[in-house]
Amino acid sequence: MNTADRAESLARAAAHFPELSPPTARDMIESVRLELGHEEILDGFQMYGGHLSMAVAPRTILHILSGNTPHAAFQTMLRGLLLGSHNLVKFPSGGLGKMEGFPGLLPAGLSSRLECSRQLGEDWPRRAEAWVVFGSDVTVAEFRAKCPPQIPFQAHGHRVSVGVVSDDPGLESCALAARDVSLFEQQGCLSPQVIFVGGDAFRYAEALAREMERFAAASPAPPLPLAVEAEIAHARADWDFRASGDRGVRVWKGTGWTVVFEKSEEFPDSPLHRFVFVKPLSENLPSCLARFANHLGGLGVWPGTPANAMRFAGAGFSRICLIGRMQDTPFTWHSDSRQNLASLVRWVDFEP
Amino acid sequence: MQHTDHYADLETEISRWMAAGGGGFEDRLLDVHRFQRAHNPAYRDFCSGLPEPTCWQGIPAVPVSAFKTAGLRSFPEEQTIRTFETSGTTGGSPGRHHFCSLSLYLHAATRGWIRAGLPAENVVAIIPHAAGAPYSSLSQMASWLVPQDRFFFSRRGELLAFLETAGKTVIFGTALAFLDFFEWMNGRRVVLPAGSLAVETGGYKGTRREMPKSELYHLFQERLGLPPDSVWNEYGMTELISQFYTNGLGRPHRAPPWARGLVVSPSTGIEVGEGEAGILKIFDAANLGSVCAIQTRDLAIRRGRDFELIGRDPAAIPRGCSLAADELLS
């Protein structure tokens, strides 16, 4: 099975997950071309400058997945299979829902290249020629310490994402922002925790709250463990109290969602799970975000102009997109600012 | 009537009521609430627009964080004679509990100790004396219960020597202080006389150390010869005046007659059913100078009129690659 065949089969299986922006075969082939220089470079030698080169995928990749969203699992399994590797996939101990059925959607030639389990196989670390690890900084550090130095190690740790609405007097982006916040219960690395708003930020917060309610009516938040519910209740109580003595604070809440308007330039703590802050956009935004310089993920902007993107291109985000598309990553995106196929392969040059 | 007179009168009434056994909790607590709603500006703002409660469970509870962000006083600020501060793990401002009188605190601490069944004699402490820790409410409480020459904080050798020759003794300290002492003992063992007790409190604040209660209580048995039932836990906090006690493992904390715990659902705010878990609110009629209803950050199981603490259970909070900012910076 060559790269194109794998891409076709993968695209058919991926189409069963419309909520995860599934890539087409063309998208996958394009990612190979962009990252490795030629669509067929995994299948044989191709011209590369004045000689020939071939990208050789790891025979076996170990994937350690976190339980926050199915997105990461989806994309990393697709990439590993697209490369033609055998893939050892450690699902989170709590499972990953529908995503665990993905191997069953693949033709035998690909499903046999996926070994999935909620337990880390005893010999998996020894067998793997590349490691891809998703999780907390602690989890990543633990696996990094166990990974032999010659083995490629791709880490995907914690990220904080935000939105910036520079100019939206018609409040057109509110419904889109509500979707970005609510999808995947704000557990994804691209889920915005704060929306910074130019102009009338209070009015925006009010409108966002209406849209959060609307989204929740159509897609209710799932039941949560007690400890998580308690964290949300504490955060609501804290902000309710602050709002009672500060006209610069206002809280809107409904079943499974919370919007807090707050004026200070401090980056607030969110318990996540559809708990979002709206703050006025100020010139000090870069310094407010500087505390998270090594952990910034996605930035949603409105309007999505090049000037807006350039304004924040150096702030540390790996992805800038239009608000409303924060959860819809193209297959070619540089997840965590890196090329995800290129960082796993090794190269063989042939100079005839 | 001047506010000062009103406060002093109410304080005296509550004091007498506590001494008499604290019957009629609801009426007394509603009195305290009405007073605080009228005289505590930050709390008045918080209650603004909320109906007057008709039962003690309906009294609006402030989150403990309110003690960090607001000066919660039901007396004029200039009458403050003492402020206790919280110790915390996450940095930022401490919570501050202001007092214009320590009278009710003294009553609650000493009467609560006795009512729980703890001996008032032969108590030693392994926490600092109030003279050296003026912002610690725990040290203040201990200073009422323990003679000054029986404070052994940071004097482990002297404590060990004392315990080796002491008669029946009650040792009062934080879980962390006990753990430090046990580690320092380095395998040595003292068997305290029958009837001796330990009272541990406070967890492991300010450190990254954690130990399950069962393991800590095993150490009490191993190092001091105290069986689990002879080890008590005091649940209190800087933001409160009253304390809740239990002993042994798996038993609920009991309230003194002038205070109550209420376990509520985090999603509805309504009291949970018997045996169910939720957020713990504390209603403390002795907390006259600040707010008598507080929403703690602890989870608990409702056990009749008592509650069984289950901590905050942060491990149960799944975190993926979207990280709450507080954790990132901790």
C-alpha cells in the first residue's frame, strides 16, 4: 500500500468523524508534499536538489494520548498510518469514546498497523522508533525521561488559547466564539479561555452569554464528575462575590456555561468546561500573555485580516485563525509550531 | 443604639447562649445574619437583591476567597484589634479575618474543645505560640489551650524527651508538624500512657507533601503507640471561629451546637441526600465579626447532621492539554 492508497483509505474512515474536521485524501497527500517535499517521497527516491532522497518512516510509533479531546488521537493516528508506520496507541485510562472505534473503520491493511489499548504495553517503549506524547507537562516529562536519546520524541503539552476581537460592532463573532469555547468542553489546547474585545466589551460579553445559552440548548454540556462541578461552583461563587462589590465585574451563567466580564489586565483562572472570560482589549495584551509565552496555543481573531494576524504573530501562538474556526484545524497545521510528519521521519540520500 | 453597643450586646448574648448549650440555632443564626447584612458593607452588597432568608440553610454563604478580596467586617474598620491570615499553597494575597474582639473565638475554641470530649489538661503543642505567630488563628487557639511552656514547635528533641517521661498527654499540632516529628524520630518510638491523645489539623498547607490519613494514623500508632481512635482531627479554618472534630478513621466531623455543616450539590446549591457528596458550607453563629455563612472549598459527604470530609480531590479533575492558568503557574 503506497502513500496515496493509505490516504484514500484513511480519508474514508476519517469521514465518520465529521465533528473533527476530517481530512480528505488530498489534504493528507498535501501534508506529505508540504512537509517532506514530494507526494511520493515515502514510497521511493525522489529528486532532492542535486541528488535523490527518500523519507523513511519509523517502523513503529508509540502514541500516548490524553483524555481531553479526541482531536489529538484522531490526528496522530492518521499521521502515523499515513507515514506507513506500525502504531502502538495508548488510550487514556478513562477511554476516548467513539474514537476507540476508529481502527474498526479501517481496511485490514491499515487496521493491522494499529495496536490500541488503555494499558501501556510492556514492550511498547522498547519497540517504538518514535514517540508522540500528549498530556500534562508532568506526563510529558515522565515519558521524555524514559525515551532513549536517539529516538524522535514529539511532545504535546499544556496550552492556553485566547480570542481577540478587535472590531465587531455588529457582534457577528459572538455565536462563533460561543462555539469555539463550548466544543470539547474547553478541554482542547485550542479552546479559548479569554476573549479580549475592543470597543464595548461589556456588550460583547452580554451577547456572548446569549450565544452560550443558545449553544448549550442545542448541545448540552455532559454530566461532570463532582470535583469538576465543585471547581466550577467555586469559581462562580468567587466571581459572584467580586461582582457584588465591583461594577467592573459581571457574571452570566446558565446550565453548563459561564461568562465573566472583568476589566483587570490579569489573566484569570478558568476552571474550563464552558467557563470563559471577556476582557477589554488593551495595548498591554502582549505583556498579559507573556506569562504564558511557552504555553500559548491558538489565537482566534476577528476580523481575520492579515494585519490582525501580524499584530500577534510574534506573541508565541502557534496558530492564528478566524474566531469560529479555532477547533477546526487543517491537517496541514503546524501543531505546536512544528512539522509533525517531518519530525518523525529519517532521510536516506542516494547519489548515483 | 450605637453599632458598637449593638455588637457588644449581641456578642454577650451569643456568648451566654453558647455557654447554655446553643439551643435554638436557627433563630440565633438568623439574628447574626441580619446583623451582618446591616453592618458588613461587603456582605450587604453580596446579599443585595437576595431575599431575606427564612431558614438557616438559606443564609447566603460567601466563598472563602471573599476573605482575600474584601475586608469582611461587621464592625467599623478602625475597631480592628487583630487580624488572622490564611496560609496557602498558590501564592497571591492571603485571606484575612478581622476581629474587634476575641471573646467569641475564645469561647468557641475552648468550649468546642471540651464539648468534643477532649481533655483540657496536659495539652502540649507542636505549633508556634501566638506570641511568635500573631497572624495564625491556630496558634491563637492553641495559646488558649496550652500553657506557654508546653509549646514544642521546632524543638523536637525536647518534645521527645518530654513525651518519654510524661503522663497522660494530649498533643496538638498540624499534620505536617506531626509528620516532620515522626520523620525526625527516625525509627525511635514512644508509647504514651493510656488515655493519651493526638489532635491533628491543617493538612500539609504550603508544601507538596501528601499522605493518606490512614498512613498518617498508622504512624501515630507506630511512633507514639496511639491507636487510630485516639487520634483526633480538628477541622477549622482562619475564616471561621468554630471547630469541628472527629476521631479515628472514616467517622464524620461533629459540629458544636452553635455551628452546622451543610453539604450542597455544586450544580443546584441544594442540600444533598443522606450519604451523598457535595460542597461543604459552614454556618457558624460565633462568626459574628465577619460572615456567619461560608462556602468552603472542601467536598464532604452528608452524614445526618454531621459531615465526612473527602477533601478537594483535585486528582478527580481531568486536565488535558487545555490547562487552567492557575495550575500552569503553580
